[in-house]
Amino acid sequence: MAAPSFRLQEATIDDIHAAFRSGQLTSRQLVELYLARIDALDKQGPAINAIVTVNPNALDEADAADRAFRERGEFIGPLHGIPVLVKDQLETRGLTTTFGSAALKDYVPESDATIVARLRAAGAVILAKTNLPDFATSWFGFSSSGGETKNPYVLERDPGGSSAGTGAGVAANLGAVGIGEDTGGSIRVPASFDNLVGLRVTTGLISRTGCSPLVEFQDTAGPMARTVRDAAILLDTLVGYDPSDPYTVAALLERRPAGGYAAGLTPDALRGVRLGVLRDAFGADDDPDSGPVNRVIEQAIADLRRLGAEVVDPVRLPTLQEYIAETSLYLHRSKYDLNRFLAARPSAAMRSVQEIYAAGQYHPRQDLFIQIAEEAPEVPEDREDYFRKLAQREVFRRELLKLMADHQLAALVFPDVQVLPPLRADVQAGRWPVLSFPTNTLIGSQTDLPAISVPAGFSPDGVPVGIEFLGKPYDEANLLRYAYAFEQGTGHRRAPASAPPLPGEP
């Protein structure tokens, strides 16, 4: 039986590998196709501006994968020849890494971040680095080093941050899959806004070595993809113990199924699963920004029931917003963590938040970065409420886990963000300050609970909305299974009209 004809638009890892095996495609040809799309759609045409640096060695890396396949007749690893977009928050050996900051525009690391090394070892091609706000300090897609990224679904809207470039780039099919980073929701917000799958793991499953921090005990890199299966395949590569990151002792406690995360996916995984709808995470129905989100999520809840889930609705935590505010530590911890990271890089042009702020080397709309520079202490313990806030994180976590226990729930569900992706003009006008932006992704981040965003549908104007599944510690495998069953039963993923196939593209 002949292999199906390869199509680049929406191609999955499995599609690409099938085309390699059948001889329809080489990794070099695939990289050339994606580079053509970056040129035509990211730099010209709709000018999405997701990509900040194309890897000049990408074709050489693809050639090496092709050569290995010809000589050995087998793939290097599970990501053999797969072009990956990497958030420019992660260091890449010999390739400019800005962390979104104009102050680091000439910084070239001498070594790879641990997860970049893992990608390479699995056979991946590092295709390009993607845009992010300065040091990942915003929910929105603009930076002093890379300019402003557009949402490929509605170009007038923001793509979400801080993994803005990865979100917009993967959504627009500028690469096969992507790597983001999530401190407060920086994988899941752009996943929701760009109609993608994005997973935040239990902190420590994935190494943070070589990734700029924001709140050390919340930071984690993770997969962003067009399908749940691709996210699971990526996760199988990324998870693991790293002696250089003590937090990764968590990886020794993971509950990965035999054969890996991807092997455990089944389309009937929602049957009989009890899910709770956290109603306190919804905005007002009559609000023009949150009303359209709620209507999409109501349909998603109906779909969960249709797919066999036992939905408990509502599940209430009336103090939810107070817990979110009380456990926020950006203005306590971020200056300290960033300063330690920068000071450990002798070749960086500027080596502290204060130096960057004094030089004006930041985007003027980065309100959180400005607050960190002006208000955060040099040492977090200098703030008298620091330890109280730390303790409240554990109280918040117990409250959520108790909700799940009292209702015998496998997970909680709610919209990733209470509002639609903001208009870029509103972001530019300062309508949405970072610390008051109504994103529910903070729930998982500030309680160290894993969560996955999966496409839930679109508003009447064609704006994507994501639904989040929040699980128990180390329950990534089940979250992926629930998301996969929802994805397979609803099929909300579609490519954006602004990034169609190019003439002559397979």
C-alpha cells in the first residue's frame, strides 16, 4: 500500500517520519520548506514576527540526520529530523540568545540549555529561536529585542506570552513543534490564544539549566504543539533528571506509563472520568471580553459529557482570586533570581536588572519588568511578607487537592484565560497590566500542579479559546490522555487563514 501523500500544513511528527521512511521527504527538504514559510509569512506577508533568529546551521543539522538515516537505516531518535522552534529564553550553543532583551542582543552562549541538548540527542533540528517579552515578564508578545508578534488567527490581536513567538510560529506552521517556558502561564496562555496544545509539568520534571528564571520554584520549560500526541512525544524527550538542576529530583518520582507518555493516549480516555468545573475561574457572562470565552467553554463542558466524562458542576473555591493574589511572588523573587542568572554569565553585556533598567534597555510597555526593577528587593527575605506568601502557596495547593478529593475528581477544568486575546492596540494603550490580567494559568503555577491547555473552539469572530485541565502532582500522563480524548472528539485545531500553504508547497 502506497504511503499517503505528504502535506506540510499541519504535519505531525508521525506524518513527517512516515514521509522520511517512504522516501517522499528528507529532513533537508523539510527544513527548506519551513524556511520558505518563515521568509514568506513571518518576515513578509502578514509579518507575524514570531522568529527572532534562524539557526544558520539548520540545514547542516538536517543533512546530518539524513546521512545517519541513509547509513544506518534507522532514526537517530524520536525527534529525528524534526525542525523545532525554541523560545529565545533557552541558551543555544553558538546561536544568539537574547532572553527578549535588547541588553543581551549580542550574547552567544557557549553551551546548550539542558533541554536543547536533549532535543539534539533525540535527533531534532534546532530551526529557529522565537520572540518573547523581556525576560518573560509579560503575558503579551512584544520585546525590546524582537519587536511585536501578531496572533496569526486575528492579526490585530495579541498571540499571548511570554512564549509568544513559539505559539504564533507553531500555529502558523513555521516549524513542526516548539518549546516554551511557563512560570505563571507562559506556555498555556499562548497555547490558548493560538489554538495549540501546551503543557505545564510538575516543576522539576524538566531541567531549567540554561533557561532564564523569573520565579525559580515556578519556572519550567515544556512542549507546545498542534496536537496532543506531538506534545507527548516532545515530553518523552524533555523529562529527566539533570544533576545541574536540583529541582529535577522530581523526575525520579514521575509516573510515566510503560512505553512513554505518547504510548498511553487513547480516544476513549474520558469515559467515566470525574471532572470538576471550577466556576470561580470564570469571568462574567455579560462582560464583552469574557462572555465569548464562557460560551465556548460551556460547549466544551457539554462535549466532555458527550465523550463520557462525569462532570461535577459547579465546584467552588470562593477565595480563589485572593489565593492567586496572595501567592504571587514576582515582586519578591524575580530580581534576585534574574540577577543570579545574569551574574553567572561573564560574557553578557549587562549582568543585573538594575544595570539594564538604568540603561533603559527594556521595552517601555514592560510594566512588570519596571516594577521588578523599581520595587523588588535584592534578597526576597527582605520583604516582611515573603515567608507568609510562601506558606500560602501550600495552603492554596491543599485547598485545590481537597476539592478534588471531596468530589472524587481526576482534574479540574476551566478557561485558561477569562478573556479573549486582547487587541494589540489595547495592549499598547496599557489596558491590561500584567499583574491584574485575568489569567487562570496562575492557579497551577502558584500551587505547583500540572496543567494542560487544549483548543476548545472559537468565538464567533474566529478567535481561539483554550480549556485547561488541572491535575494532581505528577499526573501528566492522565492529563495528556484526557486532552487527547477531548481533542479527538472535538477537532478544534485548524490552521490560521493568514498562513496558508505557499505556492508549490506539498
